Amino acid sequence: MTDAAETTTAERPTAAASARRRPLAEQGSELRIAVMRLARRLRQERSEAELSASQLSALAWISVEGPLTIGRLAELERVTAPSMNRTVNCLVDSGYVVRAGSPDDGRKVLVSTTEPGDAVVRETRRRRDAWLAKRLATLSAEDRATLAAATTILRGLASQ
Amino acid sequence: MTDAAETTTAERPTAAASARRRPLAEQGSELRIAVMRLARRLRQERSEAELSASQLSALAWISVEGPLTIGRLAELERVTAPSMNRTVNCLVDSGYVVRAGSPDDGRKVLVSTTEPGDAVVRETRRRRDAWLAKRLATLSAEDRATLAAATTILRGLASQ
DNA sequence: TATTGTTATACTCTATAACTATA
DNA sequence: TATAGTTATAGAGTATAACAATA
């Protein structure tokens, strides 16, 4: 379809040159499709713990970002506070997180992971990483280097 | 955090060399996080049409892959037939798709997009592409070349 | 009075089970 | 008898509105 489809490294000058000539919208469209498709595939590799995607996502935030308030969690997951409250209730029932009053502000509630909660997050991460690592292993060193460089760029795009 | 985080091009030998030395699991983990985050961001850029994510996704399949049966659509979206049936009902009510009996098998139903349905798909695609193109425009030519090469690789990973 | 969390209620998406029509 | 679609019903996730407690 495009020049870029015929090569797998960024190190050949021809690839870089042809990429510069292509319209941004076209390049972006292809990148978007590839990213969305891979994300969908990665999402399917989840832990055996019986947690929904939203519960797992909230749990990961709590595990990584330390104690968080309901409001902050809702903000991170882009849902309303009542929705997040319900999600946290499920996680509490499962024993993966605990609620605790904030020492400095009586209105706030701090949610933290329990050890089993952290274990679920680790296990899920391990599974997804294993799936991806298996596929990365089939690539050439040059392709892996390209992906490594692209990772940094993608991270920048997403954070804007 | 890692060597790759300190550069944004794949053309410097040091970046490629350091990438080769890194464990696959670690590189995969970073790539996974970047991909998931960007996908989430892209998903937020949707059309003004009042369609849910699942309706929009099904509509896109129908628009691109031509007339599809309920069963095939359910398979593509990885949901059950009753779920997809309901989604299709909503799309029919909105006037974005139409049902038609299959000429060769009376049990099957073929779902096709209407012109307004196609327009919604185009508009949504345009919006997402615009968001990404705006950000691609801020990158160096080298970074864009890296992303172009990475797109091809990512596509291969997702299709496995 | 504003903010944080919670409860009440309703709507959407999805699933399983059961049913109809066709092959 | 098997397959494609549909209907009935239930459970999970999310939203808005209203309420309680604290700043």
C-alpha cells in the first residue's frame, strides 16, 4: 500500500525519505489503526482473577500511584465519582483494596491496595508482557530497536 | 528510566545498540503501556453522532467489510449473537444500517450501511486522524520516519 | 457556601437460556 | 438434527440527581 509497508527498519534512508513525503493524515491513519488493533489484542490478555476491565484498571492505578482518593481515581479513569465509588466497593468486597480516612481532610477517603491486590496487578502485567515478549522475540534486532525508539515517541504523543 | 527514554530517534547507533541489550519483557512492558495509553486517548476522539463505542465499532466493520451477517459481526466484535443483534437494532433505529435477507440462505441476514451511516464512519475517522495528525506535525522528520517503520511492525504484531 | 463522598434510580451493554425459521 | 437469528431476562457499568459530612 505504501512505501513504509515494504520495509521493517527505520535505518534505511529510503524509508525515512518516503515517510517525510507522505501526508500526515495518511501516516496517522495507519498508525492509529495499528495502535488500536494492538491495544485490543493486549486487552484480551488479562489475569485469571475474576475482575472486570474497569475494576482491573482502577486497581492498577491504586497499586502504582499509592493511596488515592475516590475523586482522583474517578479523574484518572474519566468516570464520575459515583461510578468509581461503586467500582471501589467491588474491589473492597474482593479484598483487593482497603478504604481509610484521610488524616488531613475528614471528607476524603484514601484507597490502597492489599497484598493480594498487588499480586493481581503483577500477575496481569506479567501475562500481557509475556504475550508481547514472545512476539518481540521473533523480530530482528533492527525492528526491536525501531520499536524501542517508537515507544518513546508514542509515550509523548499520548501524554499531550 | 531507560536508555531509550533519552532519545527520540532510531537512527543513532547507541539507541539501537542499547535496545538490543534490553530484556524483551522490559521493552515489551514499556511498549504496551505506551500503546494502551495512546489507544485510550484516540478512543476519546469520537464523532458527534450520538453513538456508543460499541455501536460505532460495529458500524465501522459494516461500512468497511460490506454486507455482513449478524453472526460474522458478533465474531468480529467478539460478542454474542444476541448482543450484536441488539446493537444492530439500535443502528437500524438510527437509520445508519439496513437489514436484508440473504439471497442464498434464508436463515441469514445481511446488514449494510446507509449513506448517513457511511458518513458517520468517515466523520469519526476524520476526527481521530485530525487529532493524531496535529501531533505528528510537531515531531521531527526523523521521529515520523521511526513511527512509520514502527507502524508496519506493530501491524504485524497485532495480527499474530 | 463549597467540596468529598455516598445513595437512589435509570439506562446501556453484555450474557445465558429458550424459541422460531430455515437448511 | 444443526444453524442463524431473535426474544426474554438478568447482571455489570455508568450516569444524573439528591443527600450527608466536613472544610
